[in-house]
Amino acid sequence: MIARALRSIAAQSYTDYALIVIENGHDEAAHRRYAEVRTILPAHWLFYPSFGNVAQALQFGLAHAMPSRYLCVMEDDDEWHPDFLREMVATWESHPEGGLVYCAEREIDPEGNEVDWTGHQPGFDRRVLFAGNWIHLPAQMWRYDRVMASGGFDVSTAWATDWDMALRMSVYGTQFVPRVLLTHYWHGDNTCLKLDMMARPVRVIRAKMALGFYDPIPPGVTLQDSLLTLQREAPLAERAEPDLRTRWAAIRRRGLRHYLYWAAYELRTGGLSGLWRRAREWLRWTLSGRAR
């Protein structure tokens, strides 16, 4: 599959880019793939020392990337259309102050049939994004400086980093390219279909919602909405942990670690009023968890 992805990059009509290929693992299979496809186009190849989640591998690659204007990610099982980079960059050039540009997608099921996808719908509604993600990682392009200023890829969001990035970068403004510039292939190894792998990342994102990481929250979306969704999904997603109190304790511990960092940030940038607002959100969220 990686050969198809690399060929789609090599076929881009926009050629002013630098490519980093990250092998998520350092084993014999990774080196075999490297030997098979390295001649498709020039790239800086990196081997992540051990198999990790996608956010860990991307953060590893970001540490080796040179500064640029924009940043995007191709996954090894998808395919960019030839004008993807050209049209996405052109949209950025005409709307330079935003945080996220994304395009429409073509979805192909395992039998080769095209299926409907929300990404085809024009416009952008951030309220819908709070309910769930529909913008796959290769359909997004971000401003490099905004990604770096926010700390890069959040490794705690793991396999749901596409959702996390869309939520974080859309805070600054979003532009939608209605032309289909990405083909996304569904198959048995799609991570988003694996409940056991997605359970924890989804809970982390719900916790970040409750803690205000994606503020401002759109009208119509409340803190309690995120809590209820988190409580509703947890028993279904994490069947290996049947004790709800154990789950909430773990979520609160992760949330506290994130909160302490962001409390310092709020105090530095927003003063005592910003810190007090974050403290009230944390208290409301914690009490709601104990009520369950």
C-alpha cells in the first residue's frame, strides 16, 4: 500500500515540498519495505525506534522536519490526487490567518465500491466536529507555526490524532476545499474500526474537551454534553475495564496531569482570571465524574 501512497505524492503538480517518510518500527519488515519503495521519489527516511501509535511516530518525524509554511500528513494506505498540494496551498495563500484547511474525500470500501462520506458536504460546522471526527488525517493541512506553537502532535491522542488536530487547529479558523483531492481506502486494518485501539484515545479527547483544550466551545455544545458522551461511550469502548469508577479515576489522573500544564499556561497568558476559569471547569468535570 505504501507504494501507492508514495506514487501519489510523486505525481503532485505542486513540487515545492520536502518529504519525510516515517517507518513506525525498526524491524526486518520495515527495512524490506524501504528497499522496495525507496526509489519511487526522494525522501528523508526515518525509522521510529519501536512500534508506537501514529501520534508518537508523527511527533518523532516532526522533530526532524525543517521549518516550513505548511504541514500535512499522508498515510500509507491512502492516495492524494495530483492537485492536492497545489489546491491546498492555494487555499492557504488566500486565507493565511486560519489554522486548518481540509478537502473533500473519496471513500472506497473493501470491495472497491465508492461510499458516501460526510467529508463531501460543503461548509464546516465545528459543533459536528465535537460529536465525532469525519476529517481524515491526509485530508488536512495546517500552518506549521501553529502546530509547533501548540506542541506538535499530542501523543496521548494516539490513533485519534486526526480528530485532535482538527479540533485544535480549527480554533484559528477553517477553510474547506470542496474538490475531492483524497481517496481513502477502507480495509480490515483501518485503525478507526478497531474498538480496542480507539477506546483510550477517544476518552482522552473527550477529557480534553471537558478541560477546555479546544476552547472556544461552539454554541450549542456544553461541557455536560462531552461528559455524557464520555460516560456513554466508556462502557462500550473499554470492555476490558468493567468498573466505571476505575475508569473515571484513570481519566481524572490523566486530566490532572494535562490540567497542571495548562493551568500554568493560563496563568502566564490570561492571569488569575484565566486560571480561575480553568479551575472551575476542572471542578465541574471532576464532580460530574464522581456523581456517576
